[in-house]
Amino acid sequence: MTDYAVFETRLRELRDEMTSRIDAIDKDVRHREEPVEKDFAEQVTQGENDDVLKSLDNEARVVVQQIDAALLRIRDGTYGLCRVCGEPIARERLEAVPYTATCIDCAEQASAERGRA
């Protein structure tokens, strides 16, 4: 069994970073709930900014879920194994995306299938 302590540390750091980002976005969005600008152009800009912030918030929350799942896989001994084919995930891929649950081949195949849909 491979020692994944380095990945666990990195995952915890990423989780802290993402939760800080979520908190910052939440504070900014709440600030936006103050009185709406009287100028229509400013209202449009605020709405667009809020849309971007909500998208970033959703993305960060998804990453936190993926990180939590990766930490569970470390705990149960399945980290580093592709959830699709069961083969080991390349260390380079884990270094690039430590919360990944699939090997590069399975990820590319899933992406290709989504592209055809």
C-alpha cells in the first residue's frame, strides 16, 4: 500500500483554501443584498457580478465534496485507484488533481462520451 500522507496534507490544505473562498464569496454576496443601486446600469453590473460569484461558489462547493470523498478514500484504503476501472491512478495525475477519482484514460473516455451526448 502506498503512503498517501503527502496527498492527505495537500487535500486538507486545498479544502481549507476552498472553504475560505466559499466564506469570502458568501460575505460578498451578502454585502450585495444591501439596497439595490438606483442606476439601472449598476443594477445590471451587480446582477452579473452576483452570477459570477454564485458560479464560483458552486464550483468551490463541488471541489470540497470531491476533496471530502478523496479523504474518505484515503481512510478506507481505496485512494489512488480508479473508481471506474480499478487500476491505479498515475502519481502525476494525483499530484495535479489530488481529489480525482478516475485515471486519465477513464476521465478522457467519460469526457468523450459527454461530448457525444
